[in-house]
Amino acid sequence: VGREKGPAFAEVPGPTVRCRFTKHGKVRFTSHRDVARLWERALRRAGVGVVYSEGFSPRPRMAFGLALPTGHASDGEYVDLRLDHEPTEGLPVLCARLSDVLPDGITVPAAEVIPPGTPSLQEAVVACTWTAEVGGPTLETLDQARAAIAATLAADLLPIERERKGKAQVVDLRPAIHELSVDEDGAERALVLTAVLATRPASFRPEELVEALDPSWRVLRACRKNQWIIDEDTWREPVPL
């Protein structure tokens, strides 16, 4: 829904606003497609004027970033909205209006106007930061988890088998791992991985990373903390807080 390629809505006049939003609580079990429907409904309820597509079934002109796996939380999801007029009330007010009508767990903490010709989110985002609480019958200590991470980072190849269009294929996870560490959550005494994973040429889920560390481990909870755009050597978020 609303996926655009190339410069974001370059052919349509008017401002494009890039919104950052969260996904926590029960709403994290809502699929990517259903989140798009929630946004369409929220735009109508908030009275936000947006440009609509042409044709038999007009839809709001909006483009989302990388799909979040169903069941995972996020502090940094993004959507580009083509408005039909300048947001004269100011972006903080626009964020508040949208947060008020979106379901519990989805809030819009920040937004900014992006210039014409800005690459789409799916083109621009090249890495994501994840946190994942992990557990399993063979996972008992922080030192054990750190040893598994050291062995994984020392590997030259981390083959992951996937099915694509009914055919099995093997992809290498190792080049996608920019950073990987583990710490203990003092409050719950849970082991929490922090990983920065590239999204190109292939995007990986936290479950695939954890399986590479030890097939008996499981992701108990995961959250996408950041999405990253790299301009030369500078890492930045699409919309910073």
C-alpha cells in the first residue's frame, strides 16, 4: 500500500511531510498492510488534507518505509504524506492531531517537511538498530551469550536459508552485521541483544540473527529502535527526535 519508487512524489506539487511514529503494545500484532489502513482512517478523522491518487479507487498519497515484522515493536517507523496545502498550524500540532486519532501504541512524536526529489524511505534507509530480549533452554549466563557473539563475529560466513517464490535460497548474514552486543537488563535480569543490521542487499529479522547465534535460542521480544540513512560517513535518522 502506497509504496513509491524513485524520488518521493516528485511528479505531484505540494509539500511532503515525513512523519515518525511508534508501534508498541497490542498494535504491534497489526500487519504492515493494516497499519497503512489505520493511517488512512486517521488522516480522515484528523481532517488532514492529503493528495489522493487518481483512478477508480483513489487512495491517500503516502509511502511507508521498510515493513516491520508483525509482532515486533518500534520506536522509529516512518511514512511520507503528500499534503494538499502547507501545514499552517505547524508540524507539532499536526503530530498531536494524528496521535490523538491513531490507536493506542501508535504515536507521532516528530515530523518534518522534506524537499522535492528526496529519495523514498525504501531507497534511503540502509541499516536498522534492533534490541531483542533472548532466552532458551541452553542460554543461562551473560558470559555465554557474549561468547556466542564473539564466535559469530569471527565467522567468515553465516549462511541463512530462506524460501523465495517456492524455492530455497541461501544468503549470507555476516556482511549485514555492523554491530552486535549483549547486556543484562538489571530490572528483569533478561539478556538483551543490540544489533545494527544492514538492509541491503538483503534485510534480516532479529530471529534469523538469534538462530545464527544458537539455534536453541529464541527472541522473546524485539524492538526496532532506529532506521539509518548514511550520507557519506554520517549516519542519521530520517526524522530525528
